Amino acid sequence: MTFLYIVLGFIGFLFLIAFIRFLWIKDGKVINQLPVDESLAKTYANALAKMVQIKTLSYDPETKNKEAFIKLKETMKEIFPNVFKTMTIKEFDGEPILLHWQGKKSDKPIVLMSHLDVVDVDEDKWNEDPFSGKIIDDEIYGRGTLDTKSTVFAFYQACENLIKEGYTPEEDVYLFSSTDEETSGPGASKAVEYLKSKNIKPFLVLDEGGAIVTNGLPTVKKPLAMVGIIEKGYANIKFSAKSKGGHSSTPPKNTPLARLSAFINEVETNFPLKTKMIPEVESIFKTAVPYMRGIYRFLFGNMWLFKPLIVWLLPKISPYGRALLSTTIAFTMIKGSDQENVIPSNAYVIANIRTHPIQNVNDSFTVLKEIAKKYDLEAEILKSREASPMTDIEGDAYKYLSEMISKVFPDVKTSPYVMLGGTDCRFFNEISEGALRFSPIRMDNVELSKMHGHNESIRINTLVEAVNFYQEVIKNNQ
């Protein structure tokens, strides 16, 4: 009984310390957003609209959509005449484009990049023509406004403005845009091979990725600049079940679809892969703690005590939490018989996994393959790539980017971020230790849901901030 009292007393003491720490956490400083030139915002929006109006679905030689990208680049030459007169242009098969603005030095070159292609649309689900670029109530509508013609517009416009002022960068600047990012195509790799051949090792590569997100975490009203430092890996795994087939009127037990279903249920019910909070993910919550409220501040403000609880609980209550802490598994396709009254002799399901740095493709596959054996299933990897190397948040590139974010967006806090999807930036990890993924665009949860969705739009005043941001990135790189 004495031992029990000691244990309870110790637990009570820990909770007392946690509560005191909770009370001592100061509210985050509130700084107002810098004013935006509304007239300039409308000018920029009208220019971006011209880019949005061109239907640049991802480049595919079979669909012969090359002309759309040629048209877009001709339009960009009209919008940014000084950029194309001043910079050296390098084009590649498939229409990706690389521009070089020669600086006074070539010691710390930077690459500003984002893609020109967009995903397709279901026009019936849109309130406006998805390729109209229509401006309504200070928002511009259209596919690509968020992902990512706005980003391309912003860094081109930044360069256009600086060239007009007679500015010459201290360091070389490269602008790159692919045409097949949305289909995980090889366009960006061609630019990387070209830069490698010139022995160019960028100090900073800045691609799309995270953004300035408001209400991104529970109770957090503070806008957070989420800077992607790593991309999760990717794999498609096929699980197959075979049988002798037969007529559905006399079904045996454990038919292929039944075994596949049992396998899926086990994986969904008893998640089999590792779960861990790496320091970079922990930094997200530490950054946000001063802006949290109530139980969230209490728990995340005392990670020293509640981290195991958070790691256990977060994946159970949030798909996003699961994605931050482990490899994810999504069963996306299933195939059985071609006839409703025939038991399939061969059925399969496809699982799409996004691998976390704590468990790579092969390790994740091995775990799932062992579970599949219990149900007499075969497993094979159809396609895969590992997670990208992680960019050091203590490195010069991340620190420099954080400084520029603070300068242009003084009301924003910067946090590292694990990219759940893929970008072209992963190719540039090969030539740069400063490959980062961040678009200087303000978004809330509603706008985030429009990416690849219906009624994609962007607030036009965000364009002014984005252009200012890229100007500062260029001017301060010395």
C-alpha cells in the first residue's frame, strides 16, 4: 500500500509540474499583417488570369497537348517581357523551361521553381468556368490558381519588377517550371541533369509545398508558414489472391475476395507499421504551442510528459496525425471477376503507401507481405520511390528562408513540415542541401480543400505578398 501511495504521489507531482508549465506558457505575440496595395493586387490578378485561362493539363506525348504549354510560355513572354529579354532560356523535351539570371557572383545560386501543369476538372461541379480566371469579390477562380500558377507568376513577377528597377542580383538566380509534375513525370530530372553538367550546386532550391496556413491546427488561429523539409516515399503494392474459380451458386469458403477483405480489415483494424514522432514533427507542435488553447496547450506544451500519449492518440483521431507519425496505407483499387455469377480465379487489391523516414519502402512492404501470407495472398511492389533526404532545419538555407518569411510576413511563425505528397523538389535534393518546399501564399482550410478539388481560387491580395517575398529572397541572398 505504501508503494502505491508513493507511485500515486509521484504521478501527482508530475501532473503538478505539467500544470505549472501550462500556466507559465505565454501567449504568442500577435503582430498585424502588413498592408497590401489593393490596386497592385488587381493588376497582378489580371495578369495571372491570362495564365489560368490556358488549359495546361499535364504534358503527355500521347494526348498531344504540347501546344497548350507553348501558348502559356508565349503568354508569359508578354506578361514578363524583361525576364525573357534578360535571362538565358533553356528548354527541354516535354516543354519544361529553365531560365538563368546571371548575378555578380555564382557562389550561392538559388532556384525558384513550381510547375506549369494542372490536374483535370469536372466542369459540372464548378460554379465558374474552371479556365476562365474570373475575378469575383477579390478572388480569382480557376484551375491552377493555387496549384501552382500563382507561385510561378509570383517569382516571375518579382524578377520582372527587379529588372525594371535596373537591379542585378548578387548571386545567380534560376527559374524552373516543369510540365508533368502532377503525373510524377521526369521533367524536373532533365533540369537537374543539365545543372549537374554545369557543376551548379544551389544554395537554396525553393519549390511548392507548404504554405501559410491559418487554422491548420486545432485552436491555433496564428498563421503558420509550413516549410517542407522532406517528402514521404511512395509505393503501389499489389496483393493477389488465387483460386480454382467456379460458379457462384456453390461458393467455397475463403474465396479470393473474402481473403482480400479479411487482409484489408486486419490492416485497417490493427495498424501494423511503426509510429514515431521525429524531432522535425515535434517542432511543428512546439512552434504552435503559444497559440494553442485549453487541453491542446496543456498536452503539447508538456511533451516531456505526454509525448507517448500523443503518439498513441493522435493517429487514432486524425488522418493527418497518422500521416505525420508513420507510413500510411490506403487501399485504392480492387478487381475481382468480370461476371457477377463467377468466382474469380484471380483477384487483387492495390495499396498505395506513403512511406515515413522511420520505415522505408522495403521495410513497410516486408511487414505487409507477412500479414498477406496469413491469407494466402501474394504481394509485389509495382512502383516505388523512397522518401527524399531531409533538409537540415539548422542549416543555412532553412535559416535564411525563415528570415525572409519573418521579414515579409511579420505576423507569421515558421515551422518545418513533412510533405505528405510529392513535388519536383525531390529531384533537386541530388544537387542541393537546401531543397525546401514552400509557397508564400496565405490559405485557410477551405482553400486547402480546393486544391485538386472544385472551385479552386486564390485571394488576389496574397499575390502582392508573394511577389514581395520572392523579391526579398533574391535581394538578400549575398
